[in-house]
Amino acid sequence: MHVQNQGQNVDLRVQGDRLIITVDLSKSYGSSASGKSQIIATTAGNIAVPGRAEIKVGLNVYRPMR
């Protein structure tokens, strides 16, 4: 099993052939650059999957502002 903390509030774990992504939905990292959403978690671009450098993931988890 490979475990990696990447970006803000993003944990990536590989178990066998499965990628498990964990995000704490109770956290917040402020407004997005546009101010249209509240950032919960981000990889801040594309990153390699732990132990599988040839596979990439890009993740943004956000709450739209109303």
C-alpha cells in the first residue's frame, strides 16, 4: 500500500489496483481565485498516483458560493 498526502486536504492511497481518495469535508481553505466557490480540497493541478508515476490525478472539491 502506498499512501501520499498531496495538496490541501487530499490523501491518496493505493490498495491493490484501487486508488482511494480521502477528503475531510468539514475543512475549508478559503475562497477560490474567482471568489465563486469555497475550496474544501485540491491537488493544485495534476499529480502522480503514489507508486504509479505513469498515472495522474487532478482533484478539486469545492462548495459554490451563493
